[in-house]
Amino acid sequence: MSRKKVLAANWKMYKTPDQARHFFHDFLTLVHGHDRDEIVVCPNYLALDVSIPAAKGSNVAIGAQNVHWEKEGAFTGEISTSMLLAIGVTHVIIGHSERRQYFGETDDTVNLKLKAALEAGLIPIVCVGEVLEEREAGLTDDVLRRQSLRAFHKVSAKKAASLIVAYEPVWAIGTGKTATPQMAADAHAIIRGQAAESFGQEFADQLRILYGGSVKPENAHTLMSEKEIDGALVGGASLDPKSFAAIVKY
Ligand code: PEP
């Protein structure tokens, strides 16, 4: 089963609109014509507005880093699916570990956000992953199974067709520590197994599961050569156009 890889950038809370414009000026030239993989860049909310016209007509799609599950309402500081769609956003990261860790995101809110994104026609990138204590306690399988099961709760295979999952071991995010391809493959197999239980084997065989956690130009080739790894979600190394282009071209 061959799955087209997705190389996605998570810029987190970095880059002003001007810096985003400069990034695209350089990055689009570097990846021009690259159609082996799908490329997605997820800027902060304020940089979306310059990133979308900058990437228009190119091989780079633009995603948001979060979304609220309600259509509209008294939710100060939040952004809805229709607001993202209105400006041309196509993808959205849901349940990133930093949101779980610092902003109270739970398996239940991940599920609500996933359902809202799919309903609206946004392509969700749902993040799951264990913290170091859970890995050391031998709980990685349980955590991944629970996070996936609860994210997929009451979502139909038909609705979930565009779903992308990112396995991001929390101990590898921004730390310079990377899971070995075998560790990632084992984790991806657990997530794929849960997807098979929730959505059926055919769906699971086609599901793209990205690896995230200190992916860099130097380790991208090795990681991307593992057949269970269907791409990468890249934080720090995606901020520099040359570095992210090198990852895209692994
Ligand atoms: C991320 O933010 O999703 C991530 C994987 O960060 P980094 O690549 O910096 O570890």
C-alpha cells in the first residue's frame, strides 16, 4: 500500500507576517515543482493572512495550528472552522502536545475539534504521543490506543477520509532527541491498529501517520525511509526555508 507522504511545518508562536512573507519568497523557489510529497505549512493565526496569498497556486498548502469546535459564539480568543475556510486554510493541527500541556486540551476536546474540522471540510492533523514518564513506565501502547480511540469517538470512516495523524512522542519535541525509525514504526503500528478497530482495515491501510519530534535535514532521510512513516510534522527545523526544503526533499 503506497501512501503519499506529507511534510508539514508547525511554526508554533514564531514569525511576524513580514517574516512569513520572506519565508515563502525563499521556500517556494526551493521546492518548486516538488510533487513527490504533499507540503503543508501551519503558521500562527496572524501570519495566515499573508501566507495564503503567498502560497497561492503553488505546491504548498496552508494549515492552522488550532481551531474551536463551535461554529461561532462567546469564546474570546478562539477561531472557528468557517473563519479558517473563509481565508483559504485547508488543514488544521488538532491536539498538539503543547496545547494539551499548556492550554487544557484533552482527548474530549480533540474529539470535538476533529468532528468540527471534518464536518467543515478542513483536513485535520491529529497529534498523539506519550510523555517520557509514560514511555519509561511501559505505557506507550496504552496512551496511544487511548488517545486515538477517544479522538476517533463517533467519527465515521466516511467522514474521516481526509484524516492525517501525527505521532509525536512528547519527549522528542524540541529536545533534539529523536525516536528511532523502529520506535516510530512500532508506535505507528499501534495507532494504525486502533484506526482499523475504529474505521476498518481498508481505512487504516490508507491512513497517513506522520512522525514528529526533532526532525531535521540530517535525520529526515533515515526516518522517511521507514515504510510505516508517512511523513513528518516539523517544528523548529521548519522555520528556516533552506532547512525545511531539505527535509521536504529528504
Ligand atoms: C512540533 O512542534 O510538532 C515538533 C515536532 O517540534 P520539533 O520539530 O521542534 O521537535
